[in-house]
Amino acid sequence: MNSSPAHAHGPDLGALLDLDAAIHSELLDEATALVAALAGDASAVRRVVDIGAGTGSGTFALADRFPSAEIVAVDVNERMLAQVRERARSQGLEGTVTTLAADVSAVAPALGAADVIWSSSALHEVSDPALAFQNLFDALVSGGLLVVLEMDGPPRVLPASFAAFEDRLRTVGDVTPATHHPDWTAAIEAAGFSMIETRQLRSESAMPADWTAGEYAALELRRVGHNAMRSLDDSDRATLVTLTGDGPGGVRSLGELWIRGTRTLWAARRP
């Protein structure tokens, strides 16, 4: 899952994607467990395709669920795919995890045949959703499984005492489509899929503001601040600079952070 915000725009995207997967690991585990349960016999799954794989958090989670399958990470960003290949090499998974540079909303993207297709926080960015879902339908074998995961809204990273500030920051700064996904039900059904279920997944926990949670919060605030800075008043601008800095008052010095995120999951099957 990239689905951090997966495919968020702004500085340090790769690091933010990796940290998001680590922070929301239970959510990713829940989602991929559902994929495995719906797919049935894991040994019968030969090829799994991760659309919009980013740095590969979902790719490698799926590799754990389907150890005998080829897991194909698909993305338009070759730099991200290079990170997936390097991670596969470091884990001894070169024969299991492969990569493909392709645009799922292009004509005939040559995805190959798949038993399972997964996409986390990516399809909201495609230029032609109807064509993308048709391409996914065509790539799946009969009875194949499609699982799509999208953010319900932007993650929250600050403790309750900063709730009003974070609300103001995100009102003007969260302008990327990653935080405003459509309901994909109609598009999935229009492509010919049979819907299985739709569910909401939630991740919420208080975390010590150590390196992992603190770095994640700082990068996420910088991402939002990249868009928001010119729209903030002087007080909020100063607060943002302090929180994202390394000195006193930075997120790592807050003691505890309150990390929240939600996703919507759609599961469907090709008849």
C-alpha cells in the first residue's frame, strides 16, 4: 500500500511512501490478508500485478501472501521501479518480484495475464479511469481478483493540542487528488467486474515521537506545507516551520504523536 500517501506530491516522496507503509503496517496487513482470503488457494495464484506500485510496499506485502507467484510492480516512475528492483535484490527475491514501466490508462499497456491485481492509492491519478479499469479487466484471467485501495482523506499526524492548526493547514494544503478519491464502484462495475465487497479500513494509534513517527510526521507536514505556505497567516507559518524543524518545538520533541488514517477497499472479480 502505498497507498501514504501513496503518490503524494512534494519533497521526499520515496521516503514518505516507505514511512507511511511502516506507520500504517497493520492496515496494509489487514488489506493483503483480505486479498489472500478472497484469492483462495495461494499456490494456485501464479501472477499478481501491483498497479502504481511506488516504492513497493504493497508489492512485497503481496509477495509474502503469495510466495509461489510472480509479483509484478507496475508504475510510470522508473526511479521508483529501480528502488523496487534493488529491494528485491537485497531480499533475494529477483526471481519473484519483477517490474514493468507502464501506464494503466494507456491503450494496450501490455500488462500480461494476472490472477490478482492490486492497486493502492494510485488509480485516482490515471488520465482515463474508464480505460484503466477496462485494461485491468482484460488483464485478469476469468475468475481473477481485483482489489483497489484508496485514501478516504488525508492522514493526520499531530496530537490533539494541534488539531485546529492541522485542520487549517490541510484545508489550504491538501490539494492533491490522493486525498479526494472518487467512489470507484460504478467504474468497476461498468468495466464488467462483479463487485464482492467494499469496506473501510482504519489505522489509529498514539506513537512516541521517535525517529520513525517523528520523521513521518515531519515529511507529511512538509508535503502539505509545500502547497499551503503562501496561504497561511504569519502565526501558522511560524508554527509549521517550527514543527518541521529539528530544534525545540519540532515534531520529534512533542513526546507523542496521534497518527490516523483511513482507506476504502473495493474487491471485485472478473466473471
